[in-house]
Amino acid sequence: MARHDPSDAPDTAESTSEHPPDPATATGEHSSDPATSATEHSPEQSSSTRLEGDTVTGIEYERLVSEFGAEPLSDEQIERFPDHPAIRRRTMYAGRDVDRYLDAADTGQPHAIVTGVGPSGPLHLGHVLPLYLAKRFQDETGATVYLPFSDDEKLLSRDLTFDEIGEYTRDNLRDVLAVGFDPERTRIVLDIADADVIYPLAVSLAERLTPATVDAVYGEQDNVGLSFYPAVQATHLLLPQLVEGQQPTLVPIAVDQDPHVRVCRDLAARESLPVEKPGALLGRFLPALDGPGKLSSSDDAPSIELTDDRETVAKTIREHAYTGGQSTVEKHRERGGDPSVDVPFQYLRYLFEPNDVELERIERAYRAGELLSGELKELAIDRIADFLADHQRRREALGPLADELGPYRLRPGERARALERVGVPRHRSTSLHREDRE
């Protein structure tokens, strides 16, 4: 029987928009009017996805895929993706238009990844996978990566000030820059700072949406800003094509955020837009440290931040990580542990033990009772702390933020092209950017 061992104990994960979709009512792929997208990994999600099924998160992943009409990844597709633990182990396990994306990647045609950040607090382990997965795709296939920061949504959905959001944005930017994306193939977009391009694009897309569509996906909103925000999310997903021309785009997201992509796909299918439907790569959640459920950014949830040192990582895992061990050492030696509910093991499986042979050895030893829960925690502590130490070294080596960020910003010519594709004339779109440094 799995237990929460107070001497040893886990963490949690995230997904996308602060105002999550309702999977039971979200518009289908062929609905008459589209609305949104999902580009960041964020915390509060629809309670309707907290289902019995997956032992460690309590989420019924296969049912969600069936309900949303996505396709499980095939063995052939797994082989075609760049080699990555999250793909091999099917943490990313389903998708939409995956072959279209892979065909472009295989033949050297333009293709893009969109994954973003919601700057409402420090980044934690739940944010690691989409960022480093996008980096791997960029390194292996030359994918263009777009990284939107939804600082405006956080002002609308969180009890935070402009100054607080700005501070979190600057902190999160340093973590994103530390991943090491290629500035020639990466664009970082800040909704507020880049409002000269984001807002006109969102207005153009909003004109194509109806309140019924937004209500079907999100239900009643707390303020009118959140009611408009689906148009901004759709802008995030379509931005690579609006800037660089029609091309397959893949959005790695948690599975419960798929309704965002479905609505945006409906929007992209309209003949009035020079884009194709964005694809999706749907993933499982990083489990919560302290027991079944997905990792959240809520203030009281234990988590491991990307800036935590080795001692902090060790303390957090030892005190909070939920284990699959038995109540005594004797029982554990006799019956073994259950890695399917053991959060330290799941963290190793998620990303932090890249060697499949070593992961299988750890799993066998734990099931056989040869490896104790406390020993498994120490393995997870070492792997996670080593990963974070490398990340932090790159973060600390960064120069002034403005200098580091500059090469990743949209150029004036790119802004103008995106606006022209939705009907904003160049002389208007460049009025604030008279020097075209394209």
C-alpha cells in the first residue's frame, strides 16, 4: 500500500492558462467559432480533469485523449521525434497533426514550436520539460521557437501589481535565457511590452470570435479582460506563421489544455487567415510532491524552484516527497515499493534520469525491496540538484537582461509582416518603428 512517509515525502506540476477550459463543454474541432490557445504552463486547472485513473496524478489520460479526439503517439512517430526521455517514455503521449510537423522537420522545411510562460512567480520543475524539450527540437531539427510571456493575463487573473508582475517577468526571463535557445531561431514576446503587435493581432482575431465560443470553453469570467484574452492566446499560437509565413506549428502542452488548441485550430481553418492549423503535443503532468495530483504554483504547495540550491532541494524532497514504500523497513524489504505512485521515482522518469537502462535498474531494485524509499529520494535529490546546478551556472553567466534579451525580440520588419497578414497596412504598423532593422 502506498503511503505518505513523513520521514521521507513529493512535489507537483503545471499546465497552461489561469482561466482553464472546461473539457466537458469546450468547442470541438469543427465548431462554428474558435477562440483560444494555450502556450504556458500554469497552475489552476479544471476540476473536471482530476479523475481517477493515473495512479500518481489521479488523471485519466486516455479518456481525455479519447474525449478530445486527439491521437496517441505511434511507435513510428516516437522514432521520428528527436531523442528525448519525455518522448521515449511517453510523458508526451498524444497529439494533433504530429505527422505534418514531423514531415517538415524531416525534410528541412520551416516548422515552429510555441511554448510560453505565465510570470506569476518563480519558475519550478513543472516548467522545465516544455522549455528543454523545445530546445532539443531546435537543436536537432532547426525548429523556430516562439516563447510568449502572458504578463497581461497574470494581471487579470492574479492578485498582483504591475510591479510584481514585472519583477517575476524579469526573473523568469533569466531562467528562459539560461536554457540556451538560438537567438536566430527564437523569439521571446512579452504581451505588454510588445502590445504594438500583439494587441492589433488579437483584435483582428477577436473579430472572428463570438461570446458563445469563449463561454463554451471558459465559462463565466471574473472580468472583461479575461473574456478578451482567448484572442491573445490564439495570437500566441499563430504568431510564428503570421511573422514567417505558413508552416506547421507544434504546441507542447498539458493534455487538459487541448481545448485551447482545438478552438485555435477552428480559427486557423478560416480562409480569411493565411495560416494552417497549429498542431499539439499533449503531455502528462509532473506529479505533486506531496501526493496524487499535478504540480501547482499555489503559494502553499511544496515545489522545487529552478534557483533552489542543493540543500534546499534535499530538504524539500526529504520532507515532502510522497513515496511508494512500505510502513517499515522490514515490510519494504519483504513486499517492495510501488514506483507508480512514488514521486521521487516519477521525477526521475519524467526527465532527471535520462538513461533508460539505469532507470529500469532503479525500478527493479525498488520493486524488489532492495532500494528503500529514503535511498530513492537521495538518488532523485542528486539528479535534480545536478540538473539545476548546470542551469544555474548558465543563468549566473548571463549579462544585463536588456542586452541578453535584445537578440530574441521581434524585429520591426517581423512586426510589420505579422500585422500586414491580418490587414494592418505597413505604414500604420511601422509608425512606431521607423527604422526597419530586419
